[in-house]
Amino acid sequence: MRLLFLNPNTSTSMAETMAAEARRIAAPGTQIDVHSAGFGSSYISTRSEAAVAGHALLSSIAAHYDGHDAIIVGAFIIPAVSQAAKEFAPVPLIATGEAGLATAQLLGPRFSILSIGAPARKMTFELVEALGQLPRLASIRDMGVSGTDLVDRQQAADDTAVALALDAIETDLADVIVLGAGSMEGMADRIRDRIPVPVVSPVASAVIMAEGLVRMGHRKPTAGAFAGPEGIAMTGLDPALSSFFSRRD
Amino acid sequence: MRLLFLNPNTSTSMAETMAAEARRIAAPGTQIDVHSAGFGSSYISTRSEAAVAGHALLSSIAAHYDGHDAIIVGAFIIPAVSQAAKEFAPVPLIATGEAGLATAQLLGPRFSILSIGAPARKMTFELVEALGQLPRLASIRDMGVSGTDLVDRQQAADDTAVALALDAIETDLADVIVLGAGSMEGMADRIRDRIPVPVVSPVASAVIMAEGLVRMGHRKPTAGAFAGPEGIAMTGLDPALSSFFSRRD
Amino acid sequence: MRLLFLNPNTSTSMAETMAAEARRIAAPGTQIDVHSAGFGSSYISTRSEAAVAGHALLSSIAAHYDGHDAIIVGAFIIPAVSQAAKEFAPVPLIATGEAGLATAQLLGPRFSILSIGAPARKMTFELVEALGQLPRLASIRDMGVSGTDLVDRQQAADDTAVALALDAIETDLADVIVLGAGSMEGMADRIRDRIPVPVVSPVASAVIMAEGLVRMGHRKPTAGAFAGPEGIAMTGLDPALSSFFSRRD
Amino acid sequence: MRLLFLNPNTSTSMAETMAAEARRIAAPGTQIDVHSAGFGSSYISTRSEAAVAGHALLSSIAAHYDGHDAIIVGAFIIPAVSQAAKEFAPVPLIATGEAGLATAQLLGPRFSILSIGAPARKMTFELVEALGQLPRLASIRDMGVSGTDLVDRQQAADDTAVALALDAIETDLADVIVLGAGSMEGMADRIRDRIPVPVVSPVASAVIMAEGLVRMGHRKPTAGAFAGPEGIAMTGLDPALSSFFSRRD
Amino acid sequence: MRLLFLNPNTSTSMAETMAAEARRIAAPGTQIDVHSAGFGSSYISTRSEAAVAGHALLSSIAAHYDGHDAIIVGAFIIPAVSQAAKEFAPVPLIATGEAGLATAQLLGPRFSILSIGAPARKMTFELVEALGQLPRLASIRDMGVSGTDLVDRQQAADDTAVALALDAIETDLADVIVLGAGSMEGMADRIRDRIPVPVVSPVASAVIMAEGLVRMGHRKPTAGAFAGPEGIAMTGLDPALSSFFSRRD
Amino acid sequence: MRLLFLNPNTSTSMAETMAAEARRIAAPGTQIDVHSAGFGSSYISTRSEAAVAGHALLSSIAAHYDGHDAIIVGAFIIPAVSQAAKEFAPVPLIATGEAGLATAQLLGPRFSILSIGAPARKMTFELVEALGQLPRLASIRDMGVSGTDLVDRQQAADDTAVALALDAIETDLADVIVLGAGSMEGMADRIRDRIPVPVVSPVASAVIMAEGLVRMGHRKPTAGAFAGPEGIAMTGLDPALSSFFSRRD
């Protein structure tokens, strides 16, 4: 099975952090190809950057989907974007954020999310709201560290995450902890033993679910909300994207 | 006062239909400049086209905002896009869809929307949901006509709208009728006398509210969800948009 | 255009505070006539006083509506009352509370309201709930000052409002600040420059929207929830009100 | 025990219909005194009449509460009014509408309401919404008969109610039937044997609950939302009401 | 009238605490028979124990219902269990938890619940949610005492309850206080005079409402969600329960 | 990996139907052991049977969990039961109903469920509500066939399912079809090609997700809502269950 892992920002290092977790959890025989966005910003923390990323993501799909069984979008914070991508993609597509919350639902009634920075906290809140999961959200806790800290001071970042998780369990009555940033991927396995409730990796969840959709035989719908656009003339787009829009199956 | 009216699709004829209504309702002294999207599709009926339009809209803002007091986005169906545009724009920005629903709220407890085509019906439903107005939605009724019909067979289209509105009032208990497509603009004034409840033009509503925000002195926030992005390095964008993202105020 | 501004309590000084803001924002050519309630209390802080004010408001409408294009009710806290008044009035009617929240919706996802006194805080909460805006309410903050303080110690009151607003933005994640009491009107313009998000005056919002409804041509509905009562025999009411109820159009 | 039964309209015949049901269900030793409104309309079918009735109800309480242990308001359709009356009354107060829905909650997950006339249907819907019971509302069915029919053609009206109830159970999946108009009182006992789910009389429910609140020892709160107004100077009211507002306990 | 009071756990002392309150409030002529569960645990604080109690409760109903007019289940924390019991029982059945919340609804817009222990706090929250009353929940406050303390150190426990209630009124804006544990029954009457808002005993509420349902003539539904199971062959159950399932009326 | 598949009713033929689908989709190396309930009914269509099944399920877990990595409960209709089982089980546990809806969420905004019989339709509705998915439910469609028909007249049943699914897509705007009964398992693969949107097998979904939870390393929580009961003395239970409750880890 071949999965296409698309990073909606331009940061190859964040793509690699997520890809490492994806490959760690993938089943034997699952190949994961990784691509970052062809344009936009290296870290998406505003709605404006997310709007550009929405376009970039479609371009990435058009350019790279060929030969893949399913697509994973490595993004916790862009619900409208992933909905458009689901419609657009010719194979099943899952965003890591929705996959992480779907896993959390199975593991406990209420979950807390660890996030990085105030803008991400707001956008994470809106993702939870958009997915209809607000009644189950115990809290969103800000790690108070930078993406760089997560790499250079990994032990300290892990300790911060453990402390926040324990407090969320005690104070916010969280039953599950979800890692709320792509740059935190890899951490779940390191801290799991120190936390008395499940710790969810959205990337791992997305790989499991993408593999599962393929194994179950789900294919591109030809009716309903996620039936793809066809035969649409677009102007001003790159050739691959333009061609994809105008195709007729 | 100068208002910038942005059409998120590339159709200059739809832009003109909306602009005519905007200019009809505008106060003396209000100048309205109209621009259509620089890339994308001529009619947005899928999430994928909307995702591209989200990018195109930011480009239009960056290219044309200078010298304007407020911006109107002529779109009934793209909530996430207008939220990003509000964050991005350096002056107050209103989408016609949200303006139409805000006016409807003042005029009655429950409203019905006349829309064009099944895809628009679904996306209109999601707009209403995203704005938290679902409890007040009496129905969305499909006109069953094409955009061309609205121009070429105007009298018949008006009759259809009146019949649907009367039925929505009777059957769905609607207290207000909202025109749910840019191509229907201009119709409110023609059919108002034949319908016993208010008929809302989203474009007219947006002009009233945009003028109002300017008169009330509302300016770009520098904190909160709609504070603008600043100092962000973007790659692969057109120069005006790239320059706008990287500016520091 | 002539607007009728009705104060549902008997305090002429509060009526004048609101009227001053209304006239400041009104378009050239808009005349605003102001009347306070003919009976009831001078400040409405309980449901019981509001119930009496509901009757007094209909009496005021019957006595004074003649010759006006629209009506504004200067009240932040009485949703059922303003709904009845909308039904009763022969021209469009807007309450300042709903107008303030409608403006806030356009300016940001979440708003905080500055209120005066614990009873007002509770009734304000219920107004927000009745308008379906609870998911967007960041907080209601009590000014901790009296109505007299707002006049006699204006600078101190302004400073209090600024401090509360800044804290609401920081702590409650508010994107918009709404002035939640008629006696605070006039303050928005004085403090706007000290607050990094929009500050909304409900009275100014109501004037803008009332003018707008008239300019857009909205008239009294003859069907639906706000079609007026007609041909109803009432006993024990003042003659003007009784006569209004029994008229047939 | 003495209960005060207040009819918010001026119709003594409707008061008697409801009083008959109240006395039928009352415990031995419970005395029920009945008063209709001193002003207003004989049948409340609009928000405007309800607004006047809100004032009239407070006047009735002030005039007649003395010597009673609890108050029942015979009204299915006026939530804001009964909330004000709860705050105002010096003893526990229950509206028949809320009592009927509280009984329905105990008897099944979903209920249908039989109502009389389109205006009542709309106001009944809003009562259910205001009480937070919309998720449990299976349907509101219009009897299509007049109040006079209920008296003069009782057998036919009963048959209509039975037919509607059976259809609501079958089609709308109703588990409970609620009589939605004061003029229908007395019917529950006549039709109960012909309907396979419980049939709720709101008046009977209110008597049971009012007696129960007294037996349980619940008294007027002196804090919270329903603490009464005290020491308030009101102008232009009848002497009893004015005196009640200005008292200090 | 004969009421059957079923305790879903095996503790006869808790059954007696609840029964004492039930008999104190019961009308003259109401006889109350009390039975505890035939198997399970002595105090239900987990979902697993509640699942066993759900079976035990049906066994108790089958064994003891004969000759009773209605059934009360003394349980604040098991919504799905009481729904099954309502379906199963051949006479009206009320759980004390739902009865307490129904009483609270009549007495004020928002209520706080005093509970015992963190597990009970969580399960109480879910009961409130399952009954659709979350919008009215001001808070759940943990007494921080054991069931034994309630008996052996009654004065101290009463003082704790009063202090928590006063704080809930002040801080959480509670309008009503509900006793959230069977072991707290009897307290309402002792502390009522020290608290300025109503204090609700769920057991007393359930007796009032069970008596009321009988007086109103409500009988077992033969259609809808609570129509009983009939003619069902069950294996492995005690004979009384098995026989009850397989009967045909 | 060894998975324990528990059927909460006593029907070994339904257990085999579900087990066949489970084994069809399971990964190589996944062993699936199947057990039906030790007591209760052969088909659960009432809340009363479900209450008994809740107990039976815990007995099955206590008797059979040893040596398994995760547990699947083959049940679409019993939310409170599966929550208790999650708490009780010493390894991750998933119910097929929640797994099916979690898969549906990934595949489209709105889903329809095909169910068998009116009781199942009501209980399915409540499952969707309990999982917070009501806003996404397009419809529940009754197959109108018996469980026997599904085996003996498979082709006709398949045709019925296809017709209902196509109508749900057209009329109810469904984007996904979910098989809502264990006896329908196996059908998804046969009808997938005839339906233009995804068809979800809850059993297949549960296998995918159970395998996934194990691969991701999720273990039994020792805090939060699903921490297991320990050291609890239960009376009257079978020895294995009693012993499981009283163990201390």
C-alpha cells in the first residue's frame, strides 16, 4: 500500500518529524511518500496562511496523488481546508487532526489537547468546534515552548508535556491527552509510560485510519458532498492543478 | 467613502450584477470599486473551487485595498474564506452572506433562503451552520433555474421566486426570505410588493453594514482573532501578496 | 428620515444619554425623536419591571409612532419585550441590544460585554442566550460602578472600562468589546483608541441598522411571526393603545 | 392549602374550564381561588397581547396573593411572562405550560403537543424552545378547531384529538401527548383510554406540582434570579401593584 | 396508595436514609415499601457497578412490583438504567435524580448540585447531560466528606453543605441547590432556613411526582419508547425475572 | 495479535455473521476469538434486554479477556453498556456501533443508517445522539426485513439496501451509508459497487480500530473515566465476575 503524506506548509523539517512517526507506526508493506507545500509559509499560525495553504494543498494533490491508495494531510488546524481536499482528492484523504480526535473519542469521554502558542490554541479550538467535539473538550493547554525547543531541548519539552497532562487529568478531568502540533510528533511514545491515560499521536492515528480505509475498500464517492469537481475550467492555476480540475472521469 | 467590492470568482458579469445592487443602495458619496478574482473559476460550486478562491481573494485584497475604507466580499457560500479575509484585510471586511443573515435576524425569528442548484444548497446550509444560525433556518429552497435564466427569463425567474417564497412562508413558517445567490441580486426590489414578509438582499445588507462600520469608526484590530498577519515570509506567491504578508506595521 | 427612539424606562436622563449617541452617529437628514416610558420604573433591573415596561413600550409605540420610518428601543436586557414590540409596531423596530450583538458578530468570533451591576449581568446573559449567541460570548464583565459614577466620574469610569476590556481580551480571548448599558453610551468614542479590538456602541449600531432597514425598503410584514395584531378588543387599556389594537388595516 | 389560580386573559369561561380540571385533581383540603386578568384581551394569540398580559398578571398577583400558599398561572404560551411572575410572586408560582412539559419528561423521551390555531402553534414552539425541551419535541399538531367547538361539539373535538394523537405516535414517534391549550382541559380524562401512551393535562400537572412545592416546604428565595423586587418606586401603576413594588420585607 | 421504593445498591442503611425522607414527605394514606438490590455492590461509584445494578433493578421490579401503584428508584447517577426500568416496569417509575432536577427547573433558571466524591461528580455531570439540563447547571460541588461522616458528624456535614451552597449562589450564580446523593437525604429540611434559595431533596421530589402520576391516572403505555417488553425468552435469569420477560398481556 | 469479539446477545448465528466479517477484514496474524453472552436474549430490541446484556457483557469479559490484546463488542445499539465495558475491561475495548460512526465521520459530512425494525430504529437514534453525532445524521432507514430474510433471501435484501441507500443519498442528502445491524454484516462488500458513496461495515471498522489501538500502544488507563474498578466487594455474582471486581492491581 502506498500512502501520500502531504505537509500543507513549506517546512521540510516539520514534514520529516511527522513522517518519522508515520513510518514508525505504518504496517509492514505500507510505503509513505512525503511532500511539503510548493508555496506558502513554513509554519501556519494564521487564517491567512491557512487560506493560501488550502490552494497549495490542492496543487500538491494534483501533482503527487498518482499511484497512491490514500492521502494523509499533516495538519491539526485547518478544517475547511481538509474538507476541500477530501472533495478534491481522487482517493480517501484524512487529516491528522480529525484522526487524532476520532481516536480520542474511542478512548475516553473527555480529552485535552497540548498545543504550541496562542494562535494555535485558538485555531485548535475552532477545529474541535468544527468537528462537533466541543462537548468532549476538557481543555487546550499551551506548552509554552517553541518548535525549536522541541528538537533542541527534547527532555525538557517532554517533562513539560507530562506535567501539563497530569494537571489536565487532575484539574480539567481529561480522560485522554492529544498531541496538538505536528512538531510534537514522536513524543507520544516517549511519555506514554509517565501518564495514566492514553496519549494520542494524530499522525499515528491518521496512518492507522488511512490504511484501514484502503483495507475496507472505500473508494472515491461519485455522489454526495465529497464527489470530486470535474470538467471545471480554471484560469491562472499551475498546469497540473488546472488539468486536474478540467478532467472528466 | 470608498468601498472595495471583491467578487471571489472570475465572472465579471456576476460581479456587475452584484455591483449594480450595491450602487443602487449605497449612500450618496459612497464610491464602490469592483474587482473579480485574478484566478480561479467563473462560478464557485465546490469546496475545491472555494479553496482556490480563498487564495485569490487575499491576492485581490493585497492588490486593491489601498485607498478604501472597507471591503465587501460578494459571496454567500464560503465562511472559512471570509474569516481569513477578515483577518487579512487592513480595513473592516464583510461578506454578503453573513450580512444578509444578520439583516434577517433583525426582521424575524425564522428565515428561508432561495438558492440555485444542489451544490449551492449544501454549501448554503453549511454557511448557516457555521454562523450559528441553524436554529433559525426555516428552509433552503432551490430555484431550479440556471444563472442564465435569471438574466434571459427574468420575469419567469421572479415568478418562481415569489411562488417559492409564498410556499416557504406557508409551509416552512418562514418570517423572512433571503436571496441566496449573487446572480439573484436586483430581484428583491422587484418582488418585494408580492411577498408579505421582508425580502433580504445580501449585497444591499453588506453595503449598509460596511458603510455603518466605517461611520461608527471601527478600525482594524491589533489583537484578537482578526489581528492581521505581519512579518511573515511566504514563498511562491505573487509579489503584491507576498509583500503584504511580510510588511510590519 | 424620522426615527422614533423609545426608552422603555421613565428616566429622561438615561434617554438623553442614549439620544446623544444616536444623534452623533445619525446620517445627515435623519431626525431622531425621543420618548421615555409613560409608566414604570426609572431603571429596569428586574424581570418584574421589564414585564411592566413591555406594556409601557406598546403604549409608547401607539402614542408616538405616527410619522416615523422606524423605531429604536433603547434596551439591552429585554428580549421578549422587543419581540412583542417588533410584532406590534407598524414600522421596522430594532432594540439596541440585538443591534450591538449583530455588529459584534461582523467584527470578531467572540465578544465580551461590559455591564453594570449583578442583576444586569444576569439579564444580559439571558439576552445573549435568547439571541443564540452564547457560543460566541467570551465573558460579561461587571464595571462595578453606578450609573451616577458614569456621569460624575467619567474619567475614572473610562479607565475602568479600558482595564476590563484589556483583561477580557487577554484572559477571556475576546475579539470585540460591547458596551452593555445605556448609561455607558458615548464612551465607545472616548476609549476606542486605547483598546486594540473594536468597541461597539449598541445605540450607534441600532441607528445604523434602522436607517439601513428603511433605505433597503423593508416594510411591516403582513404574514409570519411579526405580522401585527389587528381587530383585537382589549379592555382596561389607555385609549391610544386600545385603539391601536382594535384597528383593521 | 390554598392555591391561587390566575388566568392571564380576561375570559372567565376559559378560567372556569381550567379551574374545573384544577379542582378535579386537587387533593382533599386544597382550596383553589380563581381570578382572570383585570385588563387585556379575552384570548392571547399574539406577542403584543402577551406583553400586556405580563403586566396584568403582576397586578393580579399583587391584588390577590394574600393568604395563598402557591400560585398557578394558567398559560401555555408565555415563558418570559411566567419568569417575571416567578420573580414577583411572594410564594412559589408555576405556569401550566412548564408543569405539563415537566410531567411529560417523566413519562417518555419524546412528546407531541396538540394546539389550537397557527399562532398558538408558533408560540408553543417557542415555549418548548425556551424551556430547553426542543430535542424532545416530536411534533406540534394543530387541532383545526375553535375554542367554541371544544365546548359545543365536544365529542367531535375528542375524536379529532384521538386521531391526531394516534398519528403523532405512529408518524412522529411521540411517546407522550400533551394538551396544549387551556380550552382543551378536561379532555385528558375523557380520551385517556383510547390512546396507548400517557395524555398530559398541564393544569392537573401544575396543581400536583404546586401542592408538592408547598408540601416540600419551598419558600420564596431571597437570593438568585427569582428573589423578588423590593423598594422600587414605580409611577403610573394601580395602587396595589405600586405598593407591592415599593414594599421592603 | 402504595409506592415501591427500590434501592439499586445492596446497602440497607442507605435505603433506610432515603426511605425516611420518602415517608416524611408522603401524603397521608401513602404506604412506601422499600427493597434493596438482591445482588451487586453496596455503593455504586463506577459504570461497571451501575451495569450490574441495571440487571439487579429489573429483578427487583419483577420480584416486588405486585400490588404497587408506582415505583421510585433511589438513584442520582444512572440514567440508562432508569430508562430501562421505566420501559420494564408495569406501573409509572421515577428515579430520584430526574425528579430532583425536574423540581429544580420549576424553582430557578440555574441549579448547583452538592455531590460526594469525584466519581459521583463525574456521573452526576453525565446525568445532567443525559437529561438535557447542562445549560442550566451552575456547578457540581464536592462535599469532601464520606457517607459515614454524614451520619456520625451530621452537624459538621450540614455546615459544609451550607457553606458550599452559599458559595455556589455567590460564585456560580446558582438559583437552586440540589442534594446529589442518597446519603444526604434528610438534610434539606435541616438546612433550608440557612440558605436563601430553595434546597431540593430528590427523594421528596420523587415521592411528590410518583403520587402525582398516580392521582393523574397515568398508566403503563402500550406504545412508544416505554411500552414494556413482552413474550421474550431469556436464558440464565432468575425465575421471577425470566417469567416477567416472557409474559404476554 | 489476539482480539476478543463479544456478542452481547445469546445468538451464536448472529455472532458468526459478525465474526465472518471481522475475520475477512483482519490483518494477517490477527486471531479473533468469539463468544456470545452467557445469559439474556437472542436478539436485543428493548432497553430491558440491553440492561441484562450490560451485566452479561461484564461476565463475558471477566471470563474470556485473558490473553487478548483488545476487545470488540458487536453491538450497534447500547451506548451506556459499552461505556461500562470500556471502564471494566483491562484492555482497549471498542463497540462496533461507535467504530462505524467514527469511520463515517472520516468519509463525509452526513450519514444515513440502514436499520432493521422500529425498535432498532429508535435505539439507533439514541446511539447517534449519545455519541454527539446527531447533527451529521441524514436519516435512519428501516430495511423492513427480518433477520431471517437477510440469510434466506440475501439477493432481495441486498436489492432493498441498495434502493434505500440510493434514496437516502438523493432525498436525505446522505454522503455515507452505514449498515446498522449485526445481521447485515457481510453486505457492505457485496453492494459497494452499486452505491456512489462509501458503505460502512461497523464490524470491519471495529477490527481496524482495535488493531490500530494495539499497534499504537494504547493501554488500560489508570486514571480518568475509564480507569477500572478495583477492590470492590460484589454479592450474588458468578465467581469469575465477582473475582474480577475484587482484584487489586
